[in-house]
Amino acid sequence: MNYQPIMQGIFEEMQKEAPLGTVATYIPELADINPDQFGIALLDVDGTHYAMGDSEKRFSAQSVAKVFALSLALRHAPDEVWKRVGVEPSGDPFNSLGLLEVEAGRPRNPLVNAGAIVVSDILLSVCDNPLDELLAFVRAMAGAQDIAIDEAVAASELQTAHRNRAHAHFMRSFGNIHNDVEEVIGVYVRICAIAMSCSELARAFAFLANQGRSLPPSFRLDARAIRRINALMLTCGFYDEAGEFAFSVGLPGKSGVGGGIAAVCPDRYSVATWSPRLTKGGNSYLGTRALARLTTLSDSSIF
Ligand code: GLN
């Protein structure tokens, strides 16, 4: 399928959309961004790459990067992940502490903050250098050796990460965090602070669309792990708006408060959008609109 006319059409439509939503400000470094940017990139499983708008500008991946952390943890220690983290949607905001009390410190899923903090703790226990290994993984998949952690974003979030520290301390009180809390939060915040463009994210998510064929040889994952990651993205990738995303877009995907969304249509394509204005649930407004148009125009909802 030639996606070029569809991509062009979506780009033009998005220029006309009302500027709804606001940028995330609780991480001070993210508050200064020009909110009216929009990029989209799509990688067909046959290797054809399409891109429009601000598709090559790097932005803060934030929670989109939780998928890379989970993938790496599943490669090293799948049993440990599923022992310590659940697989149910939370129906709660990404940073909600509520369910942790009722569920004795076991996060609902690996894509809410609590779950990604446990995944970061597991990576600290099983990798010699979790951040170097994660960056090597992401760089190899995206085909860009200069992808890096934006240390200014990480430092900024570390100053305000009281809630994430509260998560980690609380889970530690139940025995579900094994390493020093400050070290775990340092890894978690730096994973979120990886800066990537839409084109790089579309390439890096390709393995979830092509049954793992694009994974570098040293990072192989089996088909079951890939199916499970896609299942979790569909049910948990957009927090308490996961239902809305499945309803209007119909693809497994993951959002971040930097305004990015990466999604996959298994056996067809991987796609990423970026636009910093967010819904109340912390998901990109225009990104969601654009992906809804994409699945409509290319008849590619998984349902
Ligand atoms: N680093 C952010 C946080 O922990 C990630 C949140 C997000 O992108 N939803 O709050």
C-alpha cells in the first residue's frame, strides 16, 4: 500500500485542527516547548518509510520508552517481571498511587509509572549497566548511534519526582523494590528522558509489527513476548484513556507526556506521532486524532 497520499492528507488536516490541550508542565524542562508542532512517521513492514511535518525533530520519549525498558527486562528476566508486575489495565492516571495500597505494592501493569519503576529495579539487578544496555538496544533498532538521554530533562524531572519516589518507597515497604530507591528513580527518569524523533521511534517499534524480525541479533525476543507487549500496549498503553484509544484508533500503542505516541499495526506498519498538547489523561491530542485518521483512511484498525 502507498501511504504517501494518506500521510499528506493527515498532515494537512492536522494543520486545521483547533489547538486543544496543554503541554506537560510538571517536568519544568518540558514546559518551554513550542506546543504547536506536529510530526508523523510510518514504517511499512516492507521497509518503506513515510514522514511528514516535524518528523525528524527529537523530543522527550517519556513513557513511550517504558516499552523499551519492558522489552529489555523480558529478554533478561521474564519470570521476574510477571512475578512482580501485573497485566491488568489500571483505569487510573499514569501516576496514581491508589491501587498500590490495595494490591500490596504490586503494580497493575508495566506501563504505568509504578510498573515501569519495578521494571527499572529489575534492570538494575540483572544488567551491569542498564542505561548503556538500553541505549545500545534503542540505537540499534532505530539505526541512529547518536540517540541519547537528555540530561537536562532528567535533572529537571529529578527535582520534582516526589510522587515517583513515593511509589518506589511504598513498593519497597512491600519488598517489591530491591535496590536503593534513589538509584532506581535515577534509572527510571533517565529511561524516560531518552530523546528521539518520530522516524526513529517508528523504526525502533518495527519489531512489534514484524514479529521481531528487525531485532538486532543480540536482543532477540520470542514471538510470545512480542504478542504480550502488544497486548499490554492495547489494554494499558494510554492509562485511563486506553479504552478511548482502542475505540477511536484501534492499534496497540504507547504515549508519553512529551507528546509522542508510537503504535503498531501487526504485519503492516509501525508509526509514531509527536505533538506536545496533551489531553487530561496525558496523551497527545493531535497524535491521537492523526492516528484515528490513519486507521480509518488505510482501513488498518486491528478490529
Ligand atoms: N517520566 C514521566 C513520569 O514519571 C513519564 C510519564 C508519562 O510520560 N506518562 O511522570
